[in-house]
Amino acid sequence: MGAIENFIAFVFVLGVMVLIHELGHFWAARYFKVRVLAFAFGFGPRLFGFKRGDTDYKVCLFPLGGFVKMAGENPGEPSGGAPDEFMAKPRWQRIIIALMGPIFNVILAFVLLVGLFMVHYERSAVQLEPPVVGYVAIDSAASRVGMLEGDLIVALNGEPVPDWESVRLIEIAAPHETLEVTVVRDSKERNFLVPIPPDEKTGIGRAGWYESTGVRFGRTTPGLPAEMAGIQQGDLLLTLNGDPVTSWRKVPDLIQQIGGGLTQIEVQRGDQVIPIEVTPVYHSAGTTSPAWRIGVELTPDNKTITTQLGLMDAVIQSYEQNFKNAKLIFAFLEGLLEQRMSPKSLEGPIGIARLSGEAARAGMPYLVSMMAAISLNLGIFNLLPIPILDGGMITILLFESLIRRDLSTVVKERILQVGLVLLMLVFGFVIYNDILKILP
């Protein structure tokens, strides 16, 4: 059922993205009186559709994209010399036609968030708090340079960071970089140079510092100590061996330090504070490596602030959110070019389907938010100067405008062939990467 839900959510999300993207090309082409032969969702054999005028509106077998087919668009096509063919139009008109697809995706991202924020504007309370370190992971980059719990991060590379959201935006875009971290400890400023390693699974930067949050217990594993000791889903963890727990990420490290020893914990259940004794066991959970475990899921006890914004406030917040997301995308692209960031963080069709299903199951606000992020990504990535993509066509047209003549048909065909091969290689890589992420 999960796989079916993921597929349905994926087709819906991709359908909206493709429809809006291709509508941008379609409307621009129609505005400049270019004859459109096909408006398609998907690739491969035609499943169904209808024809109106010169245009075949159709749905194809493989729902992994879509296209608008314009008369005389491809360099190798025989041209009838008709004035309504794509190549017969001035270069500036062709550039606008290519540009409108990505622009429509950016507009969609903006509109989706405006609409969402007017009915459901949700923020994590923790992410809005001053970045006081609640936990420094053992043997992390932050711990090796001497950062401690309770440090208040006030600046990264000289840029003020008023909240955890600001810290995260800089941290995740800085793998293989060294951040100059300014903290306040005991009312005095201290500076640390923290080399940021990439996360092994996602490739994004991870310093090893974490915000202070409460810890909720989730589901227990049958037959393991947590269930046998009476821990229940929803219990709030207060102390572990007498020490307050300041972050859910701290608990697994503490369990490993305790090993198989008797562990005293206190939980809050409703209005009651309940002492519980539990002894970890050395156990392999599913496909993960053996470790000391008590057999319970951990989740941060994050409080969220949910409001409804007026139109102007929603417009401002949508702009700010999309601007932050765009900065992250460009930082990721820069990191790829500098070989600091790993392409493992790219999501392919399988990954997008999984994320779409998870967002759909979490609720409509999360699905809309994710759709906005994907639409923005699609708009920006389509502007990259890669043949086959819209950015590749725009680059060729700008180059032809610069030299004031058309490139030969043979040259254009070779460029498209190289772009197609490159796109297939990227597609194969992201599929392979998606599969690796779901394997042990």
C-alpha cells in the first residue's frame, strides 16, 4: 500500500509540475503564433487524448515528464519554411518561449506557498529560537575543536545567525569547508575553526552540533527491554541516570556509553513522572549493525507554531522562503562544481516518489510545501546550460545572437546528442542513487 500511495502521489506531483512547465512553453509559443503539434504529459506511446486544431493533447505511457512539440523545433527536421515554425521566429522570441517553462515553475512555487501560508503557516518553534547548542555529538567536527553544550552560536564566517534556521542553512551548504564559528560561553566570545564533513548518506554538511529539544518515545520493538520495562509511545523522557536529556540525538550515544548496565530513566506520562529501570541489550535492529539498544523509537519533542497569514504577509513569507530555497540550490550547484558536495544528495524518480508519498501521508500542507520546493528546483535546474534542457537552448540562441549567424544543423544535432547522452547518464545515476538509499 505504501508503494501504491507513493506512486499516486508521485504522478500527481509530477503531473502538476509538468503541466505548469509545459503551459509556460505552450502559451508563449501560441502568443508568438508558433504552430504547436503536441502537448504531452509523459513519454512513449500515446495512451489517450484529443486533438484540437493543429495540437494533439495527449497522455503517454511513461509519466516521467512531458513536452511541447512545436513545428520546425528540432534542427534535423525538414523545414517547410512556413512563418509559423519555431525556427522562423526571431531569436528573442525563441528565447522567451524556452524561458517561460522555468519561469512558470518559479511562479508556481511562489503561488503555492502564498496559498498555503494564507490557510496554514507552520513554523518549528525550535528553529526560531537562538542557536544554543543542546548537544555536541561524540567525535564530531564540533566536539573535536572544543565546542560544548550551552554554547550560543552568534556568527558563522562573520555572518550573524539569530536562530537555528540560519545556522542550518549555512551548515548544510558547507561540506568540505571550514566555518569560522563565533560562540558566547560564560559571557565571553570564543572563535572556533570547524571543518565541516559531509553527511555519509546525504552528502550535506554536518558539524555535529544540535539544538536543545525534548525527547518523546515512539513505538517499542516487541521483546526488547523498552517494551518489557513498560515504556509507552508518547512518553516524554526527562532524565537518564539522573542527568537531564537535552537532545534526542544524545540518547543513542548515552546508551552506547552505558553498554549493558542497568539504566535509570524518568518519563513524564500525562501529569505523572514515572521512574523506569531498563537494561540495554546488544542487538541488530533490522539491517543495521549490532549496537546497545533498548528497542524504542526516538523523536524530538518539537513544538510548532501554526497561524494564518494575510495576503501581503503570505506574499512576503513566500518570497523569503523561496529565496532561501533558491540560495540553497545555487550553493549546492556551486558545491558540486567545486567537488565539495556529493551528488548523492540528488533525488531521482524513486526518491521523489518516496518523498511525495511521505508528504501526502503527513497531510496536505506538507505535500503543498514539498511541491513548491520541487517546482522551484525544476525551474532552476532547467535553466542550466545543458543541451536538451531549456537552458541549453537559451545558451545556443544567445551564442548565435552574439556571432550574428545560426550554427550549422550538424553542429546543433551533435550538441543535442551530447546533451541526450549526458541526461541519460544523470538519469541512470539518480536511479542508482535512489536504489542505494533504500538498501541496507
